[in-house]
Amino acid sequence: MSSSTPMTATRIAATAAGSAAPILQVDGLCMRFGGLLAVDHVGFDVAPQEIFAIIGPNGAGKTTVFNCISGFYQPSEGQILLGGASIAGHSSHQVANQGVVRTFQNVRLFKAMTALENLLVAQHRQSRAPLLAGIFNTTSYRKSEADKIERALKWLDIMGLREFANREAGNLAYGHQRRLEIARCMITGPRLLMLDEPAAGLNPQEKKDLQQLIDQLRREHGVTVLLIEHDMGLVMGVSERILVMEYGKPIALGVPEAIRNDERVIKAYLGEA
Ligand SMILES: Nc1ncnc2c1ncn2[C@@H]1O[C@H](COP(=O)(O)OP(=O)(O)OP(=O)(O)O)[C@@H](O)[C@H]1O
């Protein structure tokens, strides 16, 4: 950890998010690709409803940490606890079923489907409706389908996308596609929302709107947010705590003000810009 941030301050910052039990605990996480240690003993806790950011220069290992948490990679070493239970090595499908959802650096929508259909598919994936109920179009099946449409429209409203409900996702403006991706995550009622560079490709106004949106999702929908982002304005404006990585290692963890003034961080990352 950073030498310029006093260890006591780092410890305080590491637990500053409150006394509630952490929703996510990462401890001693390592990920090797052949001879490359892409993630080297990374550890941090995220409190319920906290907005926690991971920053660092290109190739620092941020996305690899995301991939380990969300089940896309099996970590080489270390512990990942969600609500106190281990999820390290679980498949991405199992992790998603436990309420951990994520976006990717590149937008991944069903581009030929409408915005509304994308939100319906997201719900169908987690739906447990028996096949026969669908085939026979039972009353309860029809009710559950109507509920899904209502929920999809509600999320289009929240995201300011209602007017584009019937537009193909691939034909939406890029900023709108990014918001639709977040809606697709939120509609499943997640505990942990992981956003991988959500501001990439957005214009300044869209970045401001995104900052407000992230804060609103936490305040009004109770979600915990884990964020990877290169845009320092957004990171400093929205995060409660920030973990900084360099060459796979954690070099600082603290509140935005401490991170902003940390010499090692400035040298490793902010000085780069
Ligand atoms: N599947 C993989 N196989 C081999 N090497 C990988 C793999 N995934 C990532 N790496 C390497 O691990 C290191 C960390 O990559 P990672 O994508 O996690 O960095 P990052 O901090 O997210 O970077 P960026 O900000 O550019 O997205 C890099 O050197 C990268 O080349």
C-alpha cells in the first residue's frame, strides 16, 4: 500500500463505509496467466450500498479482478466472499444467480432486439416459469409476462429511454446503449452492480448524467456499486472509497481526497493523463 498515505488513515478508510457487515470481501486474490501475475494479492471489502471504485493505469489488473469476482475467471489464489459465503471459482451463471451483475468495457446488448426486448430477455433468463405454463398460456403465466413488461417499461423510464422502447438496441445512440446495459443489470434486482468503464465513449454531459444515475441507483434502489473507471472526475465525484492498482498490486486504498493527494498514485496514474 502507499507509503504516502499513513497506514492508520488507510485502515480507517478501509472500514469507513460503516459498521454493517461487508457485502463483498476480497482477500489475497491472485490471478496468473502463464508467467504473468496479473493480480497480485489484492484485498478489499465493500459495504452494503457503498460506491467503491478500482482505478489504475492500463493493464493494472482491474478487469481481471472483475472477471474473478463475476466468475469469468477462476482465481489462482485467494478468497472472494459475497454476503459472507465463498463465491471464488463459481461460474458466471452461479454468481449472477446470487445477485452479482456486471457490464463490460464494450457494450454487450442484443443489438437486433428492441430496447424493450433486451429488458424482457434479461428477466426471462432469471425466470423459473415452468415450460408447460408457457405452452398452455396459463393465467399466472400471462400475469408474470405482463409484470415483466411493466418492469421493463419502468426501467426504461428511470433511464430516460422510454421513447426508444421499440427501437433496435443497435440503433440507439452510444450513451443510450450504455444506459440500457445498466437497466438490463438493474432489472434483475441485483445486490452488487459491477460497472466496467461505464463512462468510456460518453460526452461530458452524459458523464455528468451517469454520475447522477449511479448515485440514484444506490440511493433509491439500494444497490452496491463496484466501479472500474478511467474518468477521474466521475470516480472522485461518485465513489466513497477507491482502490488503486499498479502492475497487479494494490498500492493505495482510501477516500477520494486521500487518493487525490497520494504521491504514489499521482505518479502511477494521475500523472499519466
Ligand atoms: N485472458 C488473459 N490471458 C493472458 N493475459 C491476460 C488475460 N487477461 C488479461 N491479461 C493480462 O493481464 C494484465 C491485466 O489486464 P487487465 O485487463 O485486467 O488490466 P486493466 O487494469 O483492466 O486494464 P485496462 O484499464 O486497459 O482495461 C495485462 O497485462 C493483460 O494483458
